[in-house]
Amino acid sequence: MPSPTTPLRTQPPALALQLSIFMFLQYFIWGAWYVSMGTYLANGLKFGGEQIGAAYGAFAIGSMISPFFVGLIADRFFASEKLLGVLGLLGGLVLLALAQAGTFGSFYPLLIAYCALYAPTLALGNSLSLHHLADAKRDFPRIKIFSALGWIAGGVTLTLLHGEQSTRQFYLAGGVSIAFGLFSFFLPSTPPRKVGAHVSVGELLGLDALALLRRPSFAIFIACMFLICIPLYFYFVMTGIYLTEIGWTDVAGKMSLAQVSDVIFLFLLPVMLSRWGYKKTIFIGILAWAARYFLLAQSAGGGATATPLIFAAILLHGVCYDFLFIAGQLYADAEANERIRGAVQGLMAFVLWGVGAFVGTMLAGKVLAAHVLPVPRGTVAHDWSAIWILPAFGAVAVLVVFLIFFREPGKPAAQAPAHR
């Protein structure tokens, strides 16, 4: 393995370009529909709040299925690049079918099927990249920058197509998914790692990492990460609906400013970790979520300050995500030994993007349904001040628990983060 001082030219330029395009396409797909889906479901298909929450929970179901899929099939029987190609092609076809679904009964099963196809590509793509890069700690974050750029491009393209409230988002994502699948077949050959090996359910779920829960600080960390996911998903489920109701246009493009912030704070994170350590960095990440919701609650009152408050809430995303979840992944990695490192990351993914996301999206849907105004105020159909204040206080509660009970580990902070 090259040392950190090895010049970047030791990384084959063709490989770096290939993986960068792969990451760009992968997150273009996600960014083209995930942010705007709630608006389309509310205004296009007239789904209720609980149905919209359930739809966003489909990704959590896909994330819970993903570890079994990757562990039982991908790691044992198929080369990663071939499986990524098949998943991309099938996912594209399902997205095109989603554009034709007009009822919850037809839309929801198709969405779960799509998420079960897409979620494994995240782990498979990261694993393939890490396997081939000359110096993963140095090169992987640089490659992952293109995931944020892809997300931005997906949202901006959808806005240019005026597709936030139409089926164009699924046609766009579906077409790019097919291109992504075809491109994946030409990625570097990556044979299955565990041909003929026995893989237990405990290994798939990261249960080997449960021994770390005997450490009080790690147990508090996992509990806080799960709890913060509950208010966190209010933002993803509701922001597009909120902005549309208050009269914003080009919502997907404007919300992509969050990923611009993401790129900036990704570069700042190693500096913050080295200066502040894990506790202060993660504390700031949780605090940013509380601040984001208080800003949105304040903006719901209208007035001249509403627009700046909303943009401030969007631009906090880099702090919200990188200082909390990326720093959290690095903390978990630092606490694990080599034998259980993969299990620890598997456990975190299952808790955060699986169970935590499912609880958060379902609760967000129920809150949205419970705050429909008896008489709409123009285009505003929900009591947004009351909605946004709930996750704000939820984040504050998690912040207090984390501040009191979490202890800074006695290890130096890791250096480069692996971005989503």
C-alpha cells in the first residue's frame, strides 16, 4: 500500500475517472427523485401524509434488505461490476414503471422493489472502489466528491425540466439508471470475495459488533444516532412539500445547495476532528439539526425573513450530515478492531439507514397527516410552524443526552472521511 506521501499520479488516471463517473451517475439517479418525490405524491397523486411517510420509508426497507443481499449473493456468487450492471438496468426499468403507477397500491410495492435494487449498489460501489484504489484513505474521499456533484446535477436537471411535480423525475432517474447499469459492466473486474464461504445472519447484520455496546460511550453513541434519525427524516419527507406550499418554484435545484455545503464541509471535517475531537464535532452536528428545524419553524411564520431562513436551513446540510454521520462513522471505525471493523459499519448502516430511517419516515408521515389545516390558507394546507417545532425539540433532547453521557475516546481522530 502506498504511503500518504505517494504522488497522486501513482493512481491510474483512467481508473480515477472511471470511478468518478460511476459515483456521479449513481447519485444523479438518487438526487433526481428523492427530494422531489414528496411534492409529486402530495400534489400529483394526492397521497395523504401517512402514505407519503410510508413511501419514504421504502428506502429504509431497501437498506434493511441490502446487507442480506450483498452478503448472501454479491460476496459469494457474482463479480461486483456485473451485479452493479444488472441492478442498474433492473432499477431503471422499475423507475420507468413507477412513472405509470397512479395509486398507492401500485406505487408503493414498486418503490420498495426499486429501493431493494438500488440500496445494494451503494455498498457494492464503495467496496469495489476501495478494492481498486491505490491509497484508499487518500483517494476515496476525492472520488466520493463526485457523488455530491451527481446529486446536485440530478436536482438541477430535474428543475430545468420542470419535473418536480410530475412523472418526469422517474423517467429521468430511470434513463440515467439504465446508463449507470451499462457503464457498470465496464468497471474493473472485481470477483466475489467469499466464494463457498459460510456467512451467518449475525455477520450480515453486524451483530459481531454488539460487544462494543458494553462500552457505555459507544452504547450512548449508537442510541443517539438512532434517536436523531427520527427527527432527521422530517426534513427529507417534508421540505419539498413545505416549499411548494409556500410558493417556491424550482425546488429540487434550490435544495441541491445542500450538497454544495456538503462538499465544503467534507474538506473541513478532518481539520475539525483534529482540533475538536469526536465529541465536540458530533455535538455540533446534532446542534445543527436542531438549528435547522428552528429556522424552518421560524420561516413558517412568513414575512421578509422567511426566504433567508430557509436558505440558511438548507445550507446547514454540510454541518448536519458530515459533522454527525461521517464523523460518527469514523468514530465507530476508530473504536473497532480489524476483526469487527466491517461488522461495526454494518451495524451502523442497519441502525441508521434501516431501522432509524423507517421509524423516522413513518413518524414524519403521521405528523404531516395530523397537522392538516381545517381550512387551507391559500396554497398552504398544513400547520408548518407546529410541524417543524417537533423535530427541533426532538433534536435538542438527543443533544442533551449526548452531551451528558458521551465520553471522548482516548484515541486520535481519524483523518480523511469516507463521504456518502
